[in-house]
Amino acid sequence: MQVFRSLPHAEARRPCALTIGNFDGVHQGHRTLLTHLTQAAKRLHLEAAVMTFEPHPREFFAKLSGDESRAPTRIANLRDKLQSLAEAGIDRVIVEHFNARFAALSPASFIQDILVEGLQVKWLIVGDDFRFGAKRAGDFALLVEAGKRFGFEVSSLDSVQHENQRISSSAIRTALQNSDFEQARDLLGHPYSISGRVLHGQKLGRTLGFPTLNLRIAHKRPALSGIFIVQVHGLSSAPLPAVASLGVRPTVEDNGRVLLEVHLFDYNAQCYGKLIYVEFLHKLRDEEKYDDLTKLTVAIAADAKAARDFFQHRNEINHSLSLSS
């Protein structure tokens, strides 16, 4: 899969079947739309292309307003989004920088400059709520009219439902906020996880007796925050049990940097630079600020014990089930 950080240059432009969206989380509804896209691309002998945005348009407008708390929380980082799109069979992804210039494009300019000239779209599919152009003035009817004029076909997809609920990124954010990982899994189509390469940290966890793998979170507002029971993929043939903290580490830092720290149980191998996937299983508590490192250490020890108990109980259940079968 090719990834472009803006519109492809002239020599790289090829006719495509296209869809457009933020694709935060690449959930079951997105996957249905992407299936329609790849099937049409194959039928029409076109490349299947996705245009997405960084930052999320609502992040851009929230920052512009001076109130970044209005921005949606992020379900997925860009790496995980691109991985999901590649798994869906997409040939090329255009990660368009959403800025003031792009936000000011009129619907007519968006169609002419982006769709027709920049991407050479021949077939386009969008969600039933798709809007585009400055002040969201463009709609599906305008796309259909433009398609007749410029020679591309336009299709739409109704919302996909799960148990009478519309599958959406907003619904997944709500599930994660409520620590309902089962619901998030049903909407996503897979367990919720965050990937990243293991970085060098301050080594404070090692000093406290709980060494951690550190993963940087690029965005300021992840969909989760707190202390979690997790399992780590990518270091062994089987997932490894762990406890994790996702947040700003208020006891030891005050710079607002978001970090995912993972303490693996009974594991001492070198991990720096390795790509891992942290799967979230259960939330233990919210992040807290402690008066000193002694109290922080006591809290970490209690979290680690709770996580070990969780895995032991799960293993006992699985063993009983295997015996009964």
C-alpha cells in the first residue's frame, strides 16, 4: 500500500476508486464501506484509494477556537489506522494535512482540484452523512451532479447497525470511555489495542521495582486514560500479561505529555525499538497524583497484584473449560 502525505505529484496520479473520511478506529461500518470500494475498484480495474486527514478536522477547528477540549478523543494512532486500511485491501492512502487552506476550499474547488485533478477519481463512495467544502456546504447531491459533468460515478452507503445501534467512531469512543471493551470489540470487529515502538524512558519504573515499556502517544486526547490490565502482542508467540498506565503521569511530570507505560510480568528481555501491540482488557482505576514516590509505589504494587489475580482467575476458568470439553 502506498501512502502519500498530500496529493500525489502528477507522475504518481492514477485513476482510482475513492472514499473519503477520518476513519478513526476503522470500525465495522468502515470495513463495509471499504469492501464496497475494493470490489468496485477490482470490477473497474482501478486502484482503491482512501483520503483521510491529519489532524482530525474537528481537532483543527477546536484549536482554532481556543478550546481544544472540544476536539474528539482519538481511538487510533496513524500507524494503526494505516495498518487497518492495508488489511482491508486499499492500494493507496492520501493523508491530507487539514489546515486553514484546505478548510477554506469551496465545494466546487474541492471537486475540481482534489477529486478530478488531484486524484483522478472515477468512482466515489461516501457515507450517508458525508459533507465537504468550506462550512460543510457540499453534499451528496452536489457530488452526483459533479460526477455527471466530470465523468465519475458516485455511490453512498447507509449507516451500518449493530444490535440496533449505529456503528460509529463516536459510539466506540463512548464504549472506551465507559471501559466497555466488549462493546468496543463488537463495534471495531477486533479487540481494542494501541501499537507503538518501545522507547527509552526516565527509568523511574525500574527504580521503583516496576520496569516499564514506554510508548509515545502522539495525540493529546486518547480515547482512554487510567490504569489498565492489558496483554502485549509482538514479543512472544503468545500475548504476555501486563499492567499499564495511559496518561500524563501527574506524580512525576507536569508537561502534559501523554505516555503509555506497560509493566510486563516476569519478563526481562531487551525490547527497545520493537513494535508492540497493547491490547486493553479491563480498567482498574483512573490516573491519580500522589504526594510522593512511596505512595505511588504502593499504588503500582496494588495494581500489579490486581492484574496478576485477573490473569490467574482467567487461566483457571480456561483450564476448567478445557477439562469439561
